Amino acid sequence: MRMKKPFAIAQFTACGKFGLERENLRIDKSGSLALTPHPHVFGSKLTNSEITTDFSESQIELVTPVASSIKEMLAHEERLTKTVYAGIGDELLWPLSAPPSQLPPEEQIPIADFGLEGRDKTDYRIYLSKKYGRKKQLYCGIHFNFSFPEDLFANSSVRSRFYLNLVATALRYRYFLVHLLAASPEQIGSVCYCSVRLSARGYKNIDPVYPDYSSPEAYIQSLRSAVEKGLIESPRELYQFVRIKGEGFEDLTRRPDASRVELRIADLNPLYQSAINPNDLYLMHLYLLWCAHHEHAAFTRADQKDTEALSNEAALVHVSNQFVSKMNAMFHALRTFINEHSLLPVYDEALRDAEARWHDEQLSYATRVRSEYASNPSAAMNWARNMKDMYLNPSRS
């Protein structure tokens, strides 16, 4: 893989394009899922590029404009969040990735209606509801998008190969972010999860799909094969924690032309006003930079199965000694990477923050959220009310 000019890390720390997508469920004052339509004040969910819906009519989705920095991206998210709170009346936003316990019967969970012009989107959601069930579609999260400067690449073919390798590497080591960004603890039977959404019980394809990462063309052909076999309806049903975005990779009809990478890992974090610790945005950026420089190796079907098992373990509260060793090795690798490339202090701070949570379980998001619930069963509703108040009445915060 040859670049037009050296792939220098100094060009990436302040450069590139960032974007954030965040999903939340609308709830009423009692904590039940709001069954009201998507607020008209936001306009058409089909054409509003910043505030729309995900699967459910009750599931609002914020999409920030493309930003040149994480700081700018956060400012966009805060502006959109304030707009949403101002437009939902006396409703609230559920602050956790896992839906509230007070859900209506399955058939009464409203599917997003995109009208006649968006019939394809509505039909797709109906298809998902029949295949996976409506409740599972209510899990919410944060998607972090990043693209490198285009002038780093000689042409679209080089760029597509680069992003494909980046996604394969990010998937291989995703257990690192899964464990650190999980913030929706839940116990099912005897198993304690940091996040069910991120676990083997979460949002997964019913029939596993293992793409061919040997080349952009092989990747697209492998997805075509999965569609032909009925495993997935299209690439939009490929439920992976890291996805490649761009023409060809999303529609399968055009030649591959990758444009960005999407990390779909972070849980909503009720401990922070913007639903995510700003340090974690820098941690995700650092992770992608490291993945971009890490020596690429073949990502075979067997490799994908092995990394899936690690990712599933990462969503658990109790992990194996082998997992501990892998996490420690990742921290060492990222620390070395920061030092070698003299990255800005904010990346060091983000990594130190994450490392503190890793070494002290009491500091982990899952443990802190679980502790809040233990001392106050109404913690989620308190978070929901306080977050709305902080945005609409900042002077009182």
C-alpha cells in the first residue's frame, strides 16, 4: 500500500473529518416509552440531516455535521441535543443504551414511519422487526465516524484498500474499546454484563456473516454472496462494531470507493452530560490512528470467529486472565504509540483515564452505573431529568 506522501501521524492528530451519531429513546415522565409521533418541530425525518429517527418512531437520532476536530464535533452534538430537548415538550431522553423496563407489548412498539417517499426505509424496519424483534432494535448507542485527509491517497483504489485494512484491524482488537466503553450493566441469570448491547446477546446478525477482507473487490463480492444466500438484506444489515463507509461498500452496485470508518461501539454514558466522556472520543481517535499504523495481517474467517469470542468476553464483568493480558498489552502498545509520535497531551490524558478505569473496577462505567442503581432505583430517571435541565437551564447547573 503506497501513499502519495508519507503517512505521518503529525498530520492526523489535528486533521481529518469527524462525525457523531447518537440514538436515544424518548420516554414520558413516568419512564415509559413515549408512543407519540416524531415531533413535527424537527421537520421531516426523511430530509432532516441532523435530527431523525432510527428503528422506532420513539428512537430519536442525532447526526452531527462533518467537523474538523473533536471539539467542533462535540459543539455540534451539544447544539443538537439542546434543540431536541427544546422540541420534545415534557418528554425526556432515556440515558442508557439498554431500553427501560417499562416497554409496551412487542407489537405496540412503534416502527418509524418515513411516509410514501421513504417507503423503503419503513419497509426495511418492518423487515427487521419480523427477523429480530422490535425490542432488540431499541438498543441505542453512539457511532464515531472518522476519515483521513484525502490527499494522503494516490487514488480511490489505494484509499479503499487502506480503509478495508483499517476496519479489519479495528475489528481484530475491538475488545479493547468494548470493555472500556460499556456502560449499561445488567445481570441475566447468573451472568453479569457490562453491556448486553455489546455482548453475544446483543444486536447481532442471526446468521453470522464473515466478509472477505483480502481486497475491496473480494469484500464486496462476499457481501453480495451473503445477500444472495439470504443471510442479510443488504450491507446495512451487517451488524458489526466497525464498518467501512462509501460507495460500493454500502450499495454493492458501484466500484469500491471508501470514504470513512465508523466505530459503532460506545454505549450511551449517563455519567456525562453529552452521553459520552469527551476523553473517550479522543481514545477512539487514538485507537483508529494506532490501527492505521499497525502492521496489517490477513483477517480470515477463523480470525473473525476468534475476535468475536474476545469481543463477547469484553462485554462481561468478569473476564479471564488471558483477556487481562491482552488488555494490558493494548495499553502498552497505545502508550508506546503516543510516545513515539509525540501526540498531543489530550491523547495521553484519554489513555490514562481509560487505564485508571481498567485497573480499578470501581471506576469502570458499568460499576459506577450499577452502584448508582443500587443506592437509588430511580437513578435512570434522575439522570434523564437532570440532563434535560442542564441543557435547557444551564445557569442552574
